[in-house]
Amino acid sequence: MRTFTEDPPRLPGTRPGGTRTEREASQRVQQMFSRIAPRYDFLNHLLSFSLDRLWRRRVARLFRRTLRRTDARILDLCCGTGDLTFALERVRVHELRDATAHRTPLFGSDFAQPMLDRAHQKALAHGRSAIFTTADALHLPFADSNFDLITTAFGFRNLVNYEAGLREFARVLRPGGELAILEFSEPGVGLTAGLFKFYFKQILPRVGAAISGSKEAYSYLPGSVSKFPTSAELAAMMKKVGFTDITIARWNFGSVLLHTATLLAAKL
Ligand SMILES: C[S@@+](CC[C@H](N)C(=O)[O-])C[C@H]1O[C@@H](n2cnc3c(N)ncnc32)[C@H](O)[C@@H]1O
């Protein structure tokens, strides 16, 4: 029997704008990101004061050892316009010290075609070799045990079923493969955290709506962050589906979290 002190049951995944089923929620997320694609990069850099570039670069550098291996197969999920994919590629080229060295291409995938179109354009403009594919992160078109590293930046929170997402990542990762999830989080307590919350909930949605023309997308952002599982809950889910060595790094006063994990040598 539920008592009044119990927290309401957490949703299995995101449900933007009162959507009720996974199917409805998934369509809404896809439409939202497709709509804001033309202004997405500009707004990302503006609203984060360009810190988003730094966060992605930090993630890429953490995986230097894997990136150095020319045969490493790497997938950046919910890649959007490709900024983390390109950050990974830049670190890889730097680590190999030869831009022309033969290496397995990096893969980026997303289900919002207009976001991927921009990723393609950027790859062409900057001579990047990453391969971008349209795919739902919950139903990936890749064979089992295919990748050495999966990354995702600010995408995981938008999945309509977090546990199913983690299971799908585990399926396409090889045993011993690595996972990195970069996500926003509600910062803790204190003055700076309070100021950040005010900015995130009051200023960012208004500026985002005015520039992108989508009120929904930029009010969805703080709303979805506040409903996202806590780091302990996410870590428990990762463990449940077979990840181990889970680490959590807190950046920017706890407003950005990086979860990393390794898939157990024997799959569950
Ligand atoms: C906030 S953007 C992040 C984009 C990019 N990773 C970055 O760092 O800027 C979230 C992305 O997740 C994608 N996404 C959300 N749910 C998805 C799903 N189920 N399958 C594939 N992509 C998804 C959206 O289309 C969007 O491009």
C-alpha cells in the first residue's frame, strides 16, 4: 500500500508534453529535435557559454587509449549534429599523430534526420570521415558485440525507456566494451547551484524559445532534467543490465554528469 511519504513512481523514460505511450513520446522527441535542428548548434554554444564544447572534448580525451587503437569501433549515439563524434575524431587523429593513418571510421547515429543532415554537412565542410546513420537508439541496426566504445551526449535523457536503451547498448557492445553517458543533472544546493537553477529554468527556456521558435523544446529541457533518474538510480540500472566499474564525474557545479562503465566480460 502506498503512503503519502512515498515518491511517485519514476517513469521508465521521457514523456514530453503529457505524451502517454512510448510511441507517442518517441515521435514527439523526434519532431522536436527535427524542428530545432537549424538553430541547434548556435543555441547550444550560446546557452552554455560554449562550455558544451569543453565538456565533449573532456569526454573524448578520457577515451584516448581506446581512440588510439586504429581498429577500435566507436559509436556516438543520439549524435545530433555530430559535435561529440567530431570531438572523438579530432582526439583520435591527434593521438595517432597522422591524419591520413588508416583507421576504422567512427559511427554517429540519431533518429532526427534534420540533425543528421547538419552532421553530414559539417563532416563534408571539415573533411571528417565519420559515418552517420539514421537509427533509433532503442533498436540499433548493428550486430551484437560490434563496438568497443559507445558514447552519448545529452541524448540518453530523451530515450523513452532508459533500461531498454541500456540493454540495447549492452547488446551492441563487445564484452569489456566501454560506455560513456554525458547528461545534464539538477545541481545540488548552495548559491551557485541556485543561480544555475534560476538560469536553467527561467532564462534558458525563454532565450531558446525566442531564437529557435520552439517554446516546447526549450521548456522540455529543464523539465526532462528534473524527471531524469538520479545518478544512483542510473548506476543501478547500468549494473542491472551488465555494466561494471561505474564511475560518475560531476562537472559545472553538478549540472553535468558523466557516467562511464564497462560491460562485463561475460554478457548477462
Ligand atoms: C540534445 S540532442 C544531443 C545531440 C548531440 N549528442 C550533442 O551533443 O549535441 C539529443 C539528440 O538525441 C536524439 N535522440 C533522442 N532520442 C533518440 C532515439 N531514441 N534514437 C536516436 N536518437 C535519439 C535527438 O534526435 C537529438 O538529436
